Amino acid sequence: GIQVEQSPPDLILQEGANSTLRCNFSDSVNNLQWFHQNPWGQLINLFYIPSGTKQNGRLSATTVATERYSLLYISSSQTTDSGVYFCAVNAYSGAGSYQLTFGKGTKLSVIP
Amino acid sequence: GAGVSQSPSNKVTEKGKDVELRCDPISGHTALYWYRQSLGQGLEFLIYFQGNSAPDKSGLPSDRFSAERTGESVSTLTIQRTQQEDSAVYLCASRRTGTSTDTQYFGPGTRLTVL
């Protein structure tokens, strides 16, 4: 099946710093989503971005589908950005449906 | 509008007992997924429902796991004879359509602890 690799696995930032999270995937995809899992476990949709670039406030994401990677940019980080960031791509289950295959996540800690 | 809701939020049970977890998808969403997240891991696909089609059960880890959904409404995930390795957060997601390119929205999860 499709492989999703995220890097780095852990990241510690000083408040106000910028960061780039990377997601590599092993096959063509028609759906890629970035999620933030907050300390309470809630998965929050950040971007639906199978290709191109999107921005939402201090966050932006770029997916280069032909090269099978996506990047999530966090600018001027805040302590509330802490949590785990997941990349997920569509994968065919082999039994008639597509479901999201998740990477193992990047755990971000923003310190004051 | 209301998001995906799940109940209970936490469940502690003894090994060997059966448990039932509930998911209420976003109203009007035809697709519903169950995932499992073990400690410190990403999410693992379990089962997918789309409208009245036969569900895709290819992710269920054993025959102790089953799920039902009536039409486009509530779904229940049942784990029989629970084992300690079943301890995890069980997440439900819904999607507006059957189109694979649409966005999935997740519920808050049920944290299951098997003693």
C-alpha cells in the first residue's frame, strides 16, 4: 500500500519562530489533507490540498503532486500551535473504497 | 452546524467484556469512516460506509470487531471479548459525498481502556 512519511518526527520551536513540516508519499494521490491534533486529541482539518498552494492565516501548505510531497509552513509560531500535525492521503483499500492513510505525524512543541 | 459527535468520550472496561461505541455523523454526509489511533501512532483505517452500499471492512483487525450503520445516520462500532491491545482512541469521520476527493471531518474520539 501507499506509504506516507513525515519529517521531522519531533520539533521544538521558540515562540515566534517559523517552521516547515514535510510529507512524502509513495504513489499518486487525489486527496491530501493536513490535520492538527490538539492536546485533547481532537483532529482539526487544516488544509485539503491535493495540489497547489493554500494559505490560511499564519499557516500555508504546498503540494507538488508530480514529485509526491507536501509542505506545511507555520509562521510566527504560538504556543497554541503545539500538538501533532498529520498528513493523510487517499489510498485504495483494495476492497472497493478509498480511505485516508496517515503518516506518523510531527509532534510540535512551541515554548514561550 | 454541528460536527461529528461520538459517545462515550471515555470507556474503561475489563478484558473479555464487549463494548459499543457510537458515532453521529454530520447531517447529510453520506460517507462514514472508523479509524483507530494507538498511543503515539497515526490513525489506522478500520471500516467505511457509503450510503446503502456494502461496507468496506478491509481494515478490521479481527472478527471481534464489527460495525453497523443504518442508512446515512448513526453508526456503532462493537468490539467483542475486548483485549488489552484494543486500548486506543477510536475516531469516526464523515464526508459529504462518496467522492474520494472530498474532505473528511473527524469526531472527538472515544478513548477505550481495556484493563
